Amino acid sequence: MISEELLSLLVCPMGKAPLRLEDGALVCSRCGLRFAVQDDIPNMLVEEAELPEGCHSLADLECVRSGDAKVDPT
């Protein structure tokens, strides 16, 4: 289980918004990216995160559309 202290330090690597613990995953409070947690270790790699419903690519995320985050085109 991720401690509240660690959770308070972690932010989404895309738009730097706070994360919340939801169904065993860390979820961005702004864009909805879901980061898996395995053996109490969060996987914060954007490339391996689960996109929120309705998003087909990272470019569809609210933080990217607003200009607060950028997507590497490669």
C-alpha cells in the first residue's frame, strides 16, 4: 500500500497535477491517466500508463490540449 506521505509527493508526469489512489492505481486528478502500482511500486512511465476513457492518444489529454504538457512526437 502506498503511504499517504508518498502519495502527497507524487504528481502526474504530464501536467504535474496531484494523483489519487483508485482501485490499486494512481490516477491523475486532472487528465485521468492511470499509473499501475505493482508490489507497492508505482510505474510512473507515461508510455505505460492507461489512457482515460475517450482518449485515443496522449495528445487527447486535457493537460496537453491546454498547453500545460507536451507530447514528444517521436
